[in-house]
Amino acid sequence: MVRIFVLFLLLTQFALSGQDILDKVIATVGNEPVLMSDVEQQYAYLKESKKAVDPSAKCGILENMIVQNLLLNQAKLDSVQAKDEEIDAEVNTRVEEILRYMNNDEKQFQEYYGKTISEVKNTMRPNAKNRF
């Protein structure tokens, strides 16, 4: 618990420092790292979906990622594994949500992500598997 508090303090320091950080491991749960770039990516998505987002939201994002990794680590210990169909359904649902947000414009989707829909799905698959 103390480690999580220290990590929140570090994240807050990074958010307020104004320094450019390329990437850094800011937490580790089991063997799973939480990268600063992952937190920043989630924060950017949150900013995009809402007009005003407080930079302190990064702490909540980090907390959610740590909890996800804790659950993942416990699932590994318990030998719980998701079926490929469940993972595919999760990825497909997420991509469909993004496409709906873009008025089902696949061209806009490809321009925004710089990848085809199947390439984005392949990129999302490991994260979806970890969430299960």
C-alpha cells in the first residue's frame, strides 16, 4: 500500500514538472510493468472524450491500471485464462465503439490511428487479454 502511495506521489511530481518523459516504468505488479506512456495514452483518450480534465486524473488512471495488473497477477496465480472468443468479442466491441464515435467512417479511423482496423485490433488484443 505504501508503494502505491509513493507511486502516486511520483506521478504527481511528473505531471507538475513539465519535463518531457519518453517512457518510464512507474509501477510494477508481479511481472507486469505500468508504463508512463500507457497512463499518458489513457489520459489523452480521456481528454479527447471530455472537454475539461484535471491533470490529477492521471492518478486515478494509474490506480486503475495497478488494480487491473493486480487482478491479472492474481488470475495468473489462480490459473484463470480467458477464451479467445471472449478476447475477440472485447476487442470487436471496443473497435465498434470507436467507429460509432467516428460515425462509422473507416477512412477516418485509419487516418486517425495510422493503421487498418485489423492492425488496431491486433494491437488491442494483448491489452484485452490482460483485462480478462
